[in-house]
Amino acid sequence: MTSANTVLAGKVALVTGASSGIGEATAEALAAAGAKVAVAARRVDRLEALAERIGKAGGVALRVEADVTKGGDISAMVDKVVSEWGRLDILVNNAGVMLLSPAAEAEFDDWRRMVELNLLGLMGTTKAALPHLKAAKGHIVNIASVAGRVANRSASGYAATKFGVVGFSESLRREVYADKVRVTVIEPGLVRTELGDHITNAGAKAGLDQRLATMEALTAEDIANAVLYAVSQPPRVNVNEILIRPTDQER
Ligand SMILES: NC(=O)c1ccc[n+]([C@@H]2O[C@H](COP(=O)([O-])OP(=O)(O)OC[C@H]3O[C@@H](n4cnc5c(N)ncnc54)[C@H](OP(=O)(O)O)[C@@H]3O)[C@@H](O)[C@H]2O)c1
């Protein structure tokens, strides 16, 4: 690495949802700190560009095409990382969608997509990676949301998945702390990314756009910094939860 920051030298990280937004920024931050980083998502062109950028900056990246709602893709993703680099130290479960809608107007398929990705995908990836993380005394970082702590209107389906992530993470922490595996939940408020682009409910989309237009939202790099902080602590320090809102955000 050309960077002076080598706090993660020798570590291997896997970041899901690395083709845009928070995952992309997190992969770059971990690589800049010396970790080898596997970048996973479905859009391979975006992963290719990211891996190239990381390489040009002096880092090491591995592109992994994976749909984390599919059990076979999850196993293949974890196997690929471990067969390439022989270990896994840091898993960042970041892939997610936010299909906001009032409950009465919700598309059942939108709810299904959120549960299958935000919750089941994260749980399945964790289970597949756990033997390797135990072997490495590793670290799991789950990207939840303020919506996993505060349930706002038009967010019932999304909040259900993110409250689920928070519950899963705390139970998991109690199961794995004795193996020296650390668990961190990051709970961002509004971050300017592509996340809102997929909302199918016109009113909910307009509401989000209006909130974004009237506040200085967080950047993906702000969240990447929080992930880097958590995984850079000495082994005795288990940063369990970081809730980060934009200064302008009330709820
Ligand atoms: N932006 C915010 O305000 C905010 C706030 C709180 C929490 N979060 C959370 O932060 C995480 C990242 O979101 P973001 O804001 O960075 O949004 P984003 O830019 O839309 O990124 C979402 C990522 O998830 C990936 N993804 C979607 N479906 C997938 C699938 N089936 N399999 C694998 N990867 C999949 C996407 O890649 P492909 O489409 O290429 O697969 C993309 O890389 C999410 O969990 C989100 O809930 C975001």
C-alpha cells in the first residue's frame, strides 16, 4: 500500500452490496487501511471498476458476483474468498433495499424483497462466514439503520427488517463473544446514495426526495469511516452499536 495507514494489514474483508453507496465507500476505506477486500454484488461492471480503482490506489480487491438472496450464491461467495486468500477476518453485511410505502399501500413483493435481502440474506451470509470468522477471531459488521431503532411512518416493512437485523446481531454477539468474534451494528440516518431510487410508492418516494432536498444528508464515506473505526479497535474493544444521523435529522 502507498497509504501510511496499515492498521488492517494482513486482514481479509468481504463487503456485500459493494457496487454502490455505503458498500463501495467501505470497500475503499478498508482497502486503504491495508485489508484485502472482496467486493460482492450483482452488477459486475461496477465491481470491476471499483476493484480497478482500489488496485490503482495500491490496494488489493477481489470481485465476487453474488445475489445474496440465493443460498448457492452465498456459499460460493464465501468459498471464493477463503479459497483465494485462505481466511476471512471482517464481514460487512451491507447489501440492502429500502422500498418505503405506507402499510396499506404496500406491494407484497416489495416486502418480500426487503425481508429476503435485508434480513435473510444477511443472516445466511453470517452463517456461511461464521466458521471462518471464528477461526480468525474476526468481526461482523451489520449495516442496519436508524429505522432499526425508530419506526417512522411509511417505513413499516423496511423497519421490520432493520429491527430484525438489530435483534439478530445482539443475539449473535452473545453466541460468539467467547470465540473472540466481535459484532457491530451500524445504524445510519439519511445517506445520499442510490437507495431511494428503487422505491415504487410515489408518495413515499416524494417524501424521501423532499427530506433529502431540505437537509444536508450524510455521505457514504461518513458511514465507511464508522465501519473503519469499529474494525480498527484493539481486540479487547467490541464496538457493538453506532447510530449516526445527519445533524439536520430529527427522527
Ligand atoms: N442510504 C441511506 O440513507 C441508508 C440509511 C440507513 C441504512 N442504509 C443501509 O445501507 C445499506 C447500503 O445502502 P446504500 O444506501 O449504500 O444503497 P445503494 O447504493 O442502493 O447500495 C445497495 C447495494 O446493495 C446491493 N444489492 C441489492 N440487491 C442485492 C442482492 N440481491 N444481492 C447482492 N447485493 C445486492 C446493490 O448492488 P447490486 O444492485 O449491484 O446487486 C448495492 O451495491 C443498506 O443495507 C441500507 O438499508 C442506508
